[in-house]
Amino acid sequence: MKEKILSFFSFLSDTVWDLSPNSPLAFIIYLILITVICLFFIFYFARKSKNNNTNKSQKHHKLTLDDLIDIADNPKSNTADLLSALMLFNEKFVVAQDKEKSMLFFEKILNHKHRHKKLFDYFHGSILPKNITYKDELDTLEKKALNK
């Protein structure tokens, strides 16, 4: 049994040795060929991966007010997340589009456990002037959150 195993490994090593080039020029050609094949596979898979990423990025998710409410409702959201949500609301929405959801969003943002002065400053400086027709309701929400 031991002789059969040794003869197998001997055959294997002889076969591998026969595949190696005999002259220095053949060795260089062999290395260049292996390098070109490896580069071909690298570029092929990189291109394939890039195409998959562009297909994923083409599927744009339209931002809705519910997405912003989810951010405000998430207890793990930090101050930067909340401020970003407020900025997105200011850029893409107005209270007149959906008053109930907007008020719910502001209530959740202003009463969040990670609220900060920056949120109130942005709310008071940017959100209120843009939605002046709902100033009374927004002021009421802000006062309740500040008194909390």
C-alpha cells in the first residue's frame, strides 16, 4: 500500500515537472501567458461586477414621506440622521402635500430621544418659513417638544 501511494506521488510530481518549461525563454513565455490569462479573468469579472452594480443603481427608490417617518421613528437614528431627514423633507416635500403625515413626521423628529438644538434651529429657520400657512400648528409641535 505504501509503495502505491509513493508511486502515485512520484507520477504526480513527474507530470507537474513535465509541464514546466525547460529553457529560460520558454519560462518567460510561460509566465507571460499565465499573467495574461489571470488579467483576462480579473478584467472579465470586474466588468461583470460593474454591470451588476449599474443595474442595481438604476433602480432608483423614490423617496416618500413614509421613508422619512421611518427614519424619525427609528430609535437608533442619531442626530445627523434626523437632521438629514429634515433637510430631505425641506427639499422634496411641503406640509400641504400631506398634512397628517407631515405633522406626524415633525412630532417624531422633535420628540426623538436623540434630538438636539440643531434640529430645532433647522426646523425653525428653514421648515417654518417654507410652510408659513401651517405656522400655528408647527409652532405648537415645537413648543410641546421643547417643554418635554
